[in-house]
Amino acid sequence: MNLVSASLFAALVAVTLMITAWASKRNKSAADHYVAGGSLTGRQNGVAIAGDFISAASFLGVTGAIALTGFNGFYLAVFVPVAFVLAMLLIAEPLRNLGRFTLADVLATRFPGKDVRSMMALSTVVISVVYLVSQLVGAALLVSLLFDLDYAVAVLIIGTLTTAYTLVGGMLATSWIQIIKTGLLMVCAVVLFVLVLVRFDFNPFGPFSTALAEFGQSFVAPQRTSGTASFDQLSQTVGLVLGVLGLPHVMIRFLTVPDAKQARTSAYTAIWIFFAFYLLVPVLGYGAAKLVGVEVIKSENRGGNLAVAQLAETVGGGVLLAFVAAVAFVTILAALSGLVIATSGAIAHDLYGQVIRNGSVSAKAQHRAARVATVATCVIGVAIAFAAQKQNVAFLASLGMSIAACANLPALLLTMYWKRMTARAVISGIVVGLVLSITVILLSPVVQGPDSILGFSNPALAVAPLSLAVSVVVALLSAPSGETKARADRLFSVMRTRALTGQTETKNDDTMAAMQ
């Protein structure tokens, strides 16, 4: 079966390399590298966005979480469609109209100072690296399972492939790999779904009733929790719903389409794919718990990350295991490339191009800086992944989203929608959200163990309101007056017009330039 696995892996990797080679001919500028030159349609981008989420965190982590913990594991996925409804209503169109390459570009349309751009770039790097590690762990576990490789060796192989894809193909290659692998992954999910139902006489409720009989009521219904456990669960849900709206590698995908209408199309295309996929996930999770066994799943990986692979082998043999694992592997590679692009954009475009070089950098130099940043990002992600082998990848991804909810989302929403927002308030909110959320994670049971100072691990519910409150208070305290206030009001008016209409007339451009 290693020969079958190797053949399938080689075939899919060959396809992705062909796509990368094709895209390399069009990856000639910074715009091509960061946002595919804005050349994707709304439908194409929506499928690619769905691919960013239906990756290691969903296909491996969520299914494993359901197999090990029952219904509560489904909280890791069920709110993703809700999050994208909010993204479509609040973020997609204004982001497309205001942004260029990064989230910092959006803030800079109103607050052009270096401090605001630097803080958003730093936040982007931290969030993307946390999410990057979750994908690296999932891919490495798959490769080590199938080919009996050491985990560290698998991480190095995947890091090398990710670096090559991103350096050569940029966002265009990443997007088309995501589109193709999303289709393949949906095929995998449907095949597994059907084969699981065969074991339960085609009764879609069979896995649930069997789990109820074998594991008890708590496994198929929301588990009653109290104290810090209940707080942690609610915090995780809040982080998932709100964090998506501040997740850099997902939000910059709205910049890969030509206009706001296509950005909106991207959002609702992704929503429909999410609904279809997540309807299948509970059956796969409960099916794995029954057909593979909870203890068997834990024995292979404590976080349950290999439950899907074990289920595939149980219901379809080694060939299906190889196919599912190969598709999941390509899924993760594509997600990794998107994360690396978001991180390299923050480093090369924001920190190097705009902060250090004051915008006086050629397109060629910025493209070269992006490639250097790509290599650095991959090296850092690989180093952290060495220590994260035992963590559930869905949980790691949820931490990245929670940090985004605490640090990025208040800054983005208040900048876009609140007239009295100030640059100091943006910086203060990002600093509070970033520092406190990381502090909570470092002092939590997931890092410190059962004797930790804090009894919860997810920072969203505790830190996001504080970040928002600090932003509002600082904005009120630092409100400009006189002529400065008049200029700020005019700038907000111009920004709002552009956010709502996409208008980029010369008059507005001159007004923006004069006020900046």
C-alpha cells in the first residue's frame, strides 16, 4: 500500500507543480504575488476561500474532535458559515474597495501613519504563524502515518514544498490549487459519507443512535459544563465566529477579485460550500468513533487528527486511505501557501516597503523582499511545528482565529464604520488584543497543564471586549479638535464613499492625498 500511497501523492503533487509552473509565467509583480493581480472571478475566489477553511482544521481536526468528544467537537465547525454571513454583510465589499495587498492597506486609507501600519502588520504575522502551525502539524501527521517517516522529517518536507509553491507561483497558483483540491476534498467527504452509511444500512441517523447507545447521552448532545469549562467553550465559539472576519489570509482573498460585486459573490459561494461540507462532518466523526474506536484513534494521535485517515482505511481499505490522505495533504499545502503569502505581504509590503522604505521601493525590489519573507516565514513555522505535534489542529486553528477576533477585528470595524475612531485608538486596541490574548494562551492549561494559573485556554470572550472597550475609550480621549477634526471628518467621509461605492475618481484621490 506504500506504493499506492506514493503513486497518488506523486500524481497530485505533480498536478500542483504543473499549476505552479503555469502560474509562474504570470507571477511577475508584487500584485501578482500577493493578490493574483485581482484576476479571479467571484465564483473562483469563493471556492478558494472555502478551500482555506476545509483544510486540516476542518477535515482532520474537527472530525477527530467529534470522534473523541462527541457533539461538543462540532462547535469547531458549525459557526464557520455564520461567520461568513457576517463577512459578507460587514467586511467583504468595503475591504475590496479600500484594500490593495494587505489588511494594513485598509487601515492606511484613513490612518496613513507608520505606527498603525506596523501594528497591523505585526498582528498579521503572529496570527498567520499560529494558523500556519496548525496546518503544518496536520500535514506532517498524515505523511508520517502513510510512509512511516519521522514527524520532524515530514515537517521539513512539507515546509520545503510550501516554500517552493509560494516562491514560484504566488497567489494565482495557490488559488487554483485551492479550487481543484476543494473539489477533490468534497469528493472524498461524499465517498466516506456513503461508505459510513453502508455500515449503518443507509440510515443517516445510524451513527448518532449507535453513539448514543455506546457512549451515552453526553456524546450526542451538548455537554453540560460549568465554571471555566463553560466559559472556555463559549469563548471558543465567539472566537470562531468573529475571528474569521479578522483572519488575514482569508480576508486578503477578497482583494483577488476585480470589484466589490465579485467580493460579495465570493462570500456567498463559500457559504454554500461550507453548508454542504459541514452537513457531512458529524456523520464522519461519529462513524469514526464507532467503526474505528475512540481508544484506537487516541493511540495513533492524542488530538484525534488522524481519525479521518483511520476511518478511510476501515471502510475502504488502503487505497481509500491513500487517496484521502493524498487529497488532505494537497489541501494543507494550498492552505499553507495562502498563509505564507499573507505573512510575507505584511513583512515585505507593509514593514519593508511602507515603513522602512517610506513607500520608495520599486515593484521589483518589493517582489524580491516578498520572496525573502516567504522563506523566513516557512522556517519559523517549521520550527514551531516541531513542538506542536500533540495538539489538535482544529484547536490550534481556533486559537489563531481568537487572536484575530481580539486584535484585528475591532480595528477593522471601527476604522470602517466609526467616525470618531483615531490612530491612537487603533494602535491601542491592537496592542491590547494581541498582548492579552497571547498572555491568556501562555498561562492556560493547554500550555501550562492542569496546574495553570488560568482555567480556560481560549482568549476571545475575555479579551475581545477589552480590546474594543480600550479602542473606544482611547478614541474618545484622543479625539481631535478644530481644523484637525475637520480634516479627519473629511477624510472619513471620503473613505466611507470609497468603501461603499468603490469610487476612485481623481477628485477623491487628490483629497485623500492632500489630507494624508
